[in-house]
Amino acid sequence: MHRTSVIRTKGFLPLWTAGAVSTAMMWLEMLAAALFTFKTMNSAVAVAVVSACGSFPLLLSGAVMGVVADAMDRKRIVLLGLLLASASSATVGVLSFLGVLSTWHLCAAALVSGVVYATKMPARRRMIAETAGTAMAARAVAIDSMTNFATRCLGPLLGGLIYGALGVSTSYFLSATASLCAAVCIFRLSTVQAPSGRLSLTRIREDLQEAWQYALDSKTIMALLIVTTITNLCGYSYNVLLTPLGRETFDLSATMIGVLSSAEPAGSFVAGAIIGGARLRGRSFVWLIAGSNVFFLAIAIAGFASSFRCSLASLLVILFMGGFGSAAYNIHQTTIVIESVPGIMRSRVFGLVTVGIGCWPLGTLLAGLLATVLGPTGALIALGVTGIAGNSVLTLRAVKERSHR
């Protein structure tokens, strides 16, 4: 199957476009909020708190969103989420334009963005895979993930450029407009879906219990959830350190901090293109944990290199290479669920994965506290080493169980 075959599949392009736009705007807002907060508060912990607000909904509502996505029309969920994100961004833009924007407004907007992002895996990502069909599901997910990496690269670049040139209000007005355009793409989408329609508080609790029991009974899914938790707790939380690292260690402008933030996702984009073009051989779980470890190694090396005042170019290369590990981890995270979980349970398991991703805010708070004690470079080293240690314990346990069979 060729990449063009997937893109030509009916319904894929609107879902793909909406995902690309919404993810890019989320990262644009995240960097703009971090720059505004660091400028007004001059605190790595304050930046961490604002960033964490965008992820707490994943931790608190991710599993529930999985149940909701099983019971309701997933197109409607995605559409309402985009409209909500657009309204939230427009509100922040107006507050900034009026000169009354404060950090708590950014926290509230980040919470809204997090609620919308919590629907990504159980609703939009599942629609992507099902639209492509079983034969092309892995390829479709790889292309969607590759685009996600590209938007993670583009979003901070745009955020740094626009914030530096035009301020925070323009950043959020652009995000509001883009989310509205993405909503139009989804509105025009024709989908064939038969939602269960059974949604109640009692049913939500029962469905969550079923999903959790399924995960407990499946060693593969439980291991996936653990790796996801470790990687988001100690891995992707490194992003919150880039603004203080860029300002304090390298004395970078807002634009160059955007470039620094884009290095790892740029590497992920290149790796995603490779994986999307030629499926990797071997077990998906092996690629998942190997990718996570490469990502952690790059974070630790970046911390060591920065502590010795390496050049900015060297740091960019290190983070770029870490993006290869990030890509392998992300793509196989979704592929494992698609390949090993029956359709009736899939959205709920994706919801559990989203909860693991939702550990990111706890990681950002941890990173902020570590930066206060160890500085940004020391915090990077601590996160990378801790992540590798956690994955190593899981791997050794899996090998030990296998040897006893």
C-alpha cells in the first residue's frame, strides 16, 4: 500500500487536516503562554504550572472520554471540541488586546485545550484508523503521527515568531481562526458510525471497570500503559524546561526558543516519514520501548551538553536525534492498540492510554521543581536518567517472566 492510497481514502483528508491544524495551534499557544508567563513571573515553576493546566484534563478525563467516544457520534465530539477551542483562544486574544490578560486566564484556556486534546485518541485518531481500514490502519496512523510531529515543529516556530513580532494576542487570534477552519473541515465530513448510544453515569463506571480489567488481563496493554506513563512523566515534560534553558543558559530570543522547541519534533517528522513509507519489522512493543529509551537518552545528553555550555547547534542536533526515538514510541503506541484490542473495547483502551499521557502535567510540575533546585540543565539530566531507569526495570521484568515460561 502506498501513502497516496491512504490519503485518497474517503474521509481521511478532513480528519488529517483538522488534526494537523488543531495540534499546531495547541503547541503555538503553549509556547506563547510559556513566554508570556516567564516574562511576567520570571519563574520556571510558574511556566510549569501553566503548561500543566493543558494536560491535567488528560489525566482526569481521558478514560471517561474513551467511554464517551464509544457511546456517542465521534464526529460530533471532534467538531464540538474544535469550536470550544476556537472560542477559548478568541477570548484570550481579546483579553490580551484589552491589556487585562493575566496568568490565570492562560491557565483556564490551557484547561479547555486539554479537554479538547483528551478526545484526540479515542475519537479523532480512532476515526483515522477506521477510515483507512484494517489493511492500512498502521500506515494511516504513521502518516497522522508524522503530521503531528510536523505540527509540533511548526507550532513553536510560529509561536516564537508571532509572539516576538506581534505579541500574545495575535498568537491566540490566529489559533482561534485556525481551529474554526478545522471545525468546518469536520462539519463537511460524511461518516458512517453506529455509536452505542448507551451513556449514563452507571454505564460509564461499568465501562471503565471493563476497560481496566481488560488492561489487567493483557500484559501487552498493561506494559503499554506503564511505558506511556513513564515517557510522559519524565520525557515530554522536558518541554517546559526549554524556555528557562533558552533564556538563562543560551540567552535566546523568543524566535530562537521556538527553533529550540522545534528540534525534537523535526527529528520525529523525519523518522515518521521513514516509518510511514516502510513498516518496521519486529514486535511493536520492542520498538515502543526502544524509541522511548532513545528519547530519554537524548534528553539526558542534552542536559550534560548544556551544562558544559555546548553550542546551540550541538543542542539542536541532540534533540533532533531524540525525535527519532519519539517517533518510534508514538507510532507504535497507537499501533499496539489497533493490532491487539478488539474494536468494541478500542476507544476505552485509548482512553486509558490518554490517562497515561495525562501524567505529563505531573511531569511538568516535577520538571519545574527540579529546575528550581538543579537548574534547567540538571533537571534535563535527572528526567532522562530516571526515564531510562524506569523502562529498564520494566524490560528486565518482562525478560524474567519470559524466561520462566
